[in-house]
Amino acid sequence: MVQDHVRPTRARAHHAADLVRLRDSCARWQRRRGIEQWAPGEVAPEQVRSQIERGEWWLVQDGAPVAAVRVLEEDPQVWPDPGPVPAYYVHGLMVDRGATGRGLGERLLAWVEHTATDAGRGLVRLDCVSAGQGLRAYYERLGYRPRGEVTFPAHLGWHPVTRYEKTLTWAGG
């Protein structure tokens, strides 16, 4: 059973297929609800394995992975100007649909925020598809503030995203 305080572990190469399955499951759930953000099959295990090797993926397990998050130190496609305050960038926040209602997403974001503060970062930034009103409201409820929309070149096939950031209280500041 997952504890009140999540302590994600760093994903290992053998978790790549599990993370892809979790993402595809979330993508199918989104599609059934008319949310055009992720598509099943758009991310390959090899791509995730490479991200794992760079230390970007963290997961919560309850037998199998039930939640995961990708944390980056930069995100030039969405945040080309990082600004004067160092940040961590959240991507791929996922919770298994069978584990919803336990606050895993919120607790995983709180863990990222705590980790960012410990690393001397003053912000956590993330983005989500601009048309996803429910997800946008979720992030805003958790204290993330909108910081503009980004559109991408048509050839990428990416939907416009709204950028969000949360200012953190620095441990030493």
C-alpha cells in the first residue's frame, strides 16, 4: 500500500515498458474523455529507457508502478528563457487509473517541490494541453500559476500548451 508521504524511487531500465504501458493507459483514458494531449503508442520503450538512463524518471510502486513523473533541469522547447530563478520541470506526471483517488499526483508533485527546494531551485514548472480545463484547474488548485501559452510548429503535431509555475520557499532563503 502507498504511504501518505510518497518517496519515489529512481526508475531503472527494466521499468521502461511499465512506464510506456502506464502512459498509454493514461492516453486512452484521456482520449475517451475527449482530451487530446497524449496518444497511445507515441512513445517507445527505447525513448523512455534513454530518459531513465539520464536519471529523469521517478516512480511510486505498489507491486507495480502506480505513479510516475519525469523531472528535468531544463525544458527549452516549452521554456526557452529559463529566467533568473533556477527551476525543475515536470513532464509525464502519470497515475494509474486504478490508483486514482489516493492523492498520488498531488503527493508526487509535493515531492518534486521538496526535492527542488533541497536542490536550491526556486520554481517548479510544468505544462499541459491548453484545452484540458480539468487538468489546468487541478494545477491551479495546487498553487501553480499560468505563465502563458506555447504553440508549436505544425510539423511537430503538438497541441498548444499552457505553462504553469509554482514559486517555492527556499530552505535557505
